[in-house]
Amino acid sequence: MIEQQNTDPGKKRVAWFYAVLFAIPLVGYIHRLMINILIDPISMDFALTDTQASYLQGPPFAIVYGLMVIPMGLLADRGNRVMLLSTGAALWSLGTVMCGIAPTFAMLFAARMLVGLGEAALMPAAVSLIGDSFSENRRGLAMGIFFTGVNAGFSSAYAVGGMTLDFAEAGLFQSIPFLADLSPWRQVFLVLSLPGFLVPLLLMTIGEPARQNVGHNVLSTKPLRRLFSSRPLAVILLLLMLQAAVLAVADNGIYAWLPRLLSRLYHLEPTEIGLILGAIVATAGAIAGPLSGKFSDHFIKTRGAAGPLLVIVAAVAAAMLEAPMFAMGSIWLVYVATAIWVTAMVAASATTFTFVSVALPGNMRGITASIITSIMALVGLGAGPTTIAVALEGIAIVRNKVDVAIVVAALPFCVVALMLILTIWRMADRPRAFEIKGEK
């Protein structure tokens, strides 16, 4: 379903709108993922095994995030999205502060849950905002820029986290009251929590857009029931959710274990890992986000609402073909594999939500995006890091073969994801595929 309303911001505002769309996920994903670069000193302080450490990286965040993102989606479809996202940013920033002062493993686990609660507002609110702020043939680029910010958060979590840890270990924060008494990794959490409290100010500059193409009363619960009783659209969306979750397992596992691959197999220091991965991830994502958005917008014009699915097909195929490069015994091939992987994942993620924004009416986007995000979080974040840990500890692979464990764990998920997205494309590229029950 593609409406023909021109809702784009004025030319003077669109560049700033893009900048805000980039900056907010940048900050949020730093808070979400910087634990990956700090996990080794955290593990030493709390005497954790690899499996126990993986519990901090995945389950506490994923459980709360996955459970709360659907209520956040309902709020995004019915309430003030700017206020919702501002509250979420305050909560995830407070959770990051609590990570830095947690005295026990249990308290650190709880702090990660609070980060997950706040960040549950990010995706549904952003997808809904983009859908009502841009016309259909510009949503791909807007979504691509948003996911470029997501990817920049991934890269900054490594680079900024690694550099800040280095500064902390060098005593840079020793003159600051309270910080001086904390371990370096704790100092990193507190210092990097500060930008998150500025997110509400950024959101105030763009304001709440008018809702477009709601069709029926936005406060009604019937649109969701109509959506999942409308075939073949309901089947398409269910398969898309499954495909996104399967791919998220591989993606989150690789992101969580790349630092340990480089430290254990190639003996790099945390600062080196942060800088190198940061540069690779940032560069690949900066290319993939806008480029995939441009391709999505092109395919929307030429193939209709099903068009963005072609971008996902290409991205998943590229990820599947390059995954074995992680275990070819060359650090340079690891770097190349990381660049290709990041490009593919940013393109696939951005395009999934672009598809949601053009295939569904305005009062169904937030909840649908939240369901997809919830499933990705519960399955991907919850299982991704631990899947590789289980491979390391349970499949007769010695500890320093992280590269082999990554391939063994990730490649089967890529194959399944490709089969699913090809099935989705065949179903979606048919007449009346996007009809919704009760809509005229």
C-alpha cells in the first residue's frame, strides 16, 4: 500500500532532519553495544566464564527489549513519538550509568535490562516518524540514513569504547571526583552515558509530524487484527519476521565475538580492535545505508511495494557467500569479511523497515516495526552471542578457534535467511499481495 501524499520536510529542514535521524541511533547503539569492547575487563573483575559473559551481552537487554518493544510500538502508533523517544533516551542513558556503578553481576544484569527498556522505544518511534515525515519515494533514503546512524553506533561502540578505556587506564579521569575511585571499565560507562541525556533536546528541534494515511481511527485495535487476518500479506509479514530473526542470530553473534576473535587469534589490544573495527564498520555502513536506500527508492518506483525486498535478497546472498572468509587464517580477510558483512547487514536491516513503511498504512507501521524488532531482539540478541560461545565450549573446538566457531554458528543461519527472503519475494511480487482486510 503506497499513498501519494507529499509529507517531506521543507528543503531547509530536511538536511537537519537527516542529521537528527543519524545522531539519535548513533548515541543509542553506543550505549547498547559498548559492553562488547569492555567484556574482557568485566569478566576478569567478576571472574566470569565465556558463557556467563555472553549472558551480559545478550539476554538481559534482549528479554526486556523484546518484551517492551511491542507496547512501545502501540504507543508510537497512538501517542506522541517525540515524547516517547525522549523518555526512552533518558532511560537507556540512566541504565548506562548504572552499568558503571553496579557492584555485582546481578546488578550489572539489571542495569542492562534498563538499557533495553529505554531502547525499546527507538525503532518503532523512528519508523513511525519517518513514515509520516517523508513521501513514499523518499523513505528509503531517510531509513538508510537512520540505519547509517545505527551502524555508526556499532562502530563507535568499538572505537570510542576502546579509546575511552585506554584513556581511563592511562589515568585521564583520575582527577574527576567519584570517577577516580572506579575501575577503568566503569569509568567508560559513566563518561559515555552523558551524550544520551542530550537526545531529548535534539528531538525537540524536529517536532511531532502530523499522522498520514491512518485509514481508520488510530486509537482502534482493529487495524492490527485486520493486518494479521489479511492474506497473503499476513504470511509475508510473518515470514519476514522469521527471516529477520534468523539473520539477527548470525549478526549479533559476529558483532559480539569479533573483538575476541582479533584479541585471541591475532593478539590485538582493545584500543587497536576498537579503532580498526570502528573504521571498517563506519566506512561500510556509511556507504551501505544511503546506497541501499537509493536502491530501495528506485525499486519502489519500478516494482511497487515489493521492490525493497530485492535489496534484501542481494544483501543476504552476499553475507552467506562471504561468511567463510572469517576462518581463512588471514587478518586482512577478516577485515574484508567484516566490511562485506556490515554492508550486507545495514542494507538488509534498513530495507526491511523501508518495506514496512511503504507496504502498510500509517496506523500499522509502529506496531509492525516493533514486532519485527522484538523478535529480532529476543532471538538474535538473546541467542547470537551465546550460540558462538556454545560452539566454542561444546563442539570440540579449542578456545583460540573463535574464527571457526563464528563460521560454524553463523553460516547455517545465512542459508536459511536466504531461502526465506526468496520465498517472501515470490509471494510479494504478485497482484493484490498487499490488500488489507477492511481497507478499500
